[in-house]
Amino acid sequence: MPPQLSDGALIPIGIRQALFLTEYEYNRTYIIRITGNDNENMSPEIQLAGIHPRSEKLIELTRSYERAKTSWSQVEVQLEQETRELIKLQKSLGFGHISDGALGWQDQLRPITRSLKGVESGTRYSRWFDTNTFYQKPIVVGKISAGETNPENFLQTKLLAGEKNRKITLPGPYTFSQLSENKYYEKYPDLLVDVAVAEREIIKRLRNEGVSLFQLSEPCLVYQPYRETFRDKSEVELALKAIRSVVENNPGEFVIQTYFGDASPLFSELLDLPVRGIGIDLFETDVSSLSEQTSKTLVLGVVDSRESYVEDPHWIADTVRKLSEQVDVQDLVFASNSDLKFVPQGIANQKLEALSKASELFEGSR
């Protein structure tokens, strides 16, 4: 039985206006692909995207290492064990693309920061949007270009050996540039262009490591709590141009994910991007205003990664089913609005299991 909500409970704007649902539930980003063939007897694909939460044991070991009370080898043993368990869980649930969960990432920007010339990590930490987590703010001190890219800073390559379909989530060029502190460039467009060119080179190197699907997270396109004034149309055009620069020549390998804000004002422009799919946050997006028809994959942020309540698989399936009756798309994706790192690991794993069950229920109702 779904939880009862008080009169003041929050209901996602898009769901409230278009789907008339009665539950406020959350999750992380996983992709479900619907082939568009109603006669095909196949459950939708599930994928994990973003940073998966560490266990309390790994968190404590990491803190102990930072206090010089534990050796890095002890941390590595636990990190490898949890990564193996996550890969095993994804395979058992029928994931089509396998991610290592980025358990070794300190925050969403750090691996890119450390792979760029002209950028320093600095010592300043900033809040990650409206969550209770923080990231080390990149400091731009010179002309940005791709530096030496060590794939092991991005992927557990050894543990992913044998996996043909590898998935990774990276910050998009616009979001990375927005969340950095610029001490070098006089003109913001020059900064954005150089970030895009450098990220394209980093992605090229990761592609050589077997990554076949890249999610570029661009929350700053739709949500900017760190600014006094919201970006204007000309800045959106610059951002989309930078994204095109990153994905050019390999459009089928990319999904652009937005979250924490309403994507409906930009929906048409996002659909024009030469990419495989577009992701929207249903808890913030006014889906009642979405009327476009598209052959692109639509990644639905139908559950929120910031809540520990585990979604009912029936609710997930019904939510997607009702939305698919309103928006004319061929391929859909089940997703959360961002990383699952904001909830405990046990809860996150239960959410994965709920998504797996929901995909079966969704397919069974078609």
C-alpha cells in the first residue's frame, strides 16, 4: 500500500499536472529502452548511471585513510569488493550496459578536473545544488586542454574486463564550466569552447577503453541556484553548441541528462541535439506542456535520488505507462533525476531491484 501523504506533501509538478498520481517517490538514473515494436516480447533495458553510494564500511575506511590511520591498500580491497558486488547485481537484474558505479569518485567533477591542463582542484568546497553533499570546485588558472587521461581515474577497468557494453556518466561541458571558478578567461564563451574540446578528447580515450554509452549530465541547463540571474537564450545557444562539439561524429553514444529543474522550456532545443537520448526530471518538468513527437530515447527521471523511500515497482510502471499515453515517443527510459549517492547503499540497491521489477510489469502490460 503506498504511503499516505499530508496536504503539504510535495508532488512532482509534471506528474501532478499530467498524470494525477498520488505518490511522491524517488530514485537514481537507470535507463530502460523500449524498442517501439509493440509485438516484441522483451522487457525494457535497465542501466545504472552516476555515482552509486558507498557502504558505511567503505566510507569509514576512506575517512580513516584521510586521517592517516588506514593504508590505501585496505581501502582498495573494500572498494574492489563493493564494485564487484554492484557489477554482479546489475548483471543479475538484466542490465544491458554495465557501470562500475564510480565508487572511487570523490565527487561528480573530480576525475575531469584532474584530467585537464589549466585547471586546479583548489581547496574550496561548494554545495552540490540543493543536496547535502559537496564538490571540490575546479579553479581555471590557464588555457584549458586535455592533459594526461588515466582511464583508471574514471573506470575500474580491471573489474569491467569482459563487459562489452560499458556505461559512464560525466558532467557536460556547460555544467562543468558553470560550476568552476574562472580566473583566466576574459570571455565565458572561450572557456566553454575549450572545456568542450578537452572533454571530447577525454571521451575519445575512454571510448578506447570499451565505453559504449556516455551520459553527459547538464543540470545547469535547467537549474542555477548558484546564480542571481538565470541564463538567457544566448547562453543556452552557447551551451547547446558546446554539447554538439562533444558529441559530433558519435551521436548514438550519448544521452544528455537534465535534472533538478524544469526542462520543458528547452525541450524542443534538446531534441534537436544529435544524440541518442534526452533526459528530463519529472519531479520538476511540466510534462503537460510537452507535445513534441520524437524518435529519440526519452530518459524519464521518474524517481528522485534524494529520498530513501523505495518505490513500488507497480507505481513506477504505471507512471511511465500514463506518461507514454501523453507524450508521443518511440523509446523510453526509466531513470532517476540524478546520482543515487544521496541515499544509503542498501536503499539504492533496493531501488535497482524495484526498477527491474517495474520493467517486467511495464512490458507485461503492453
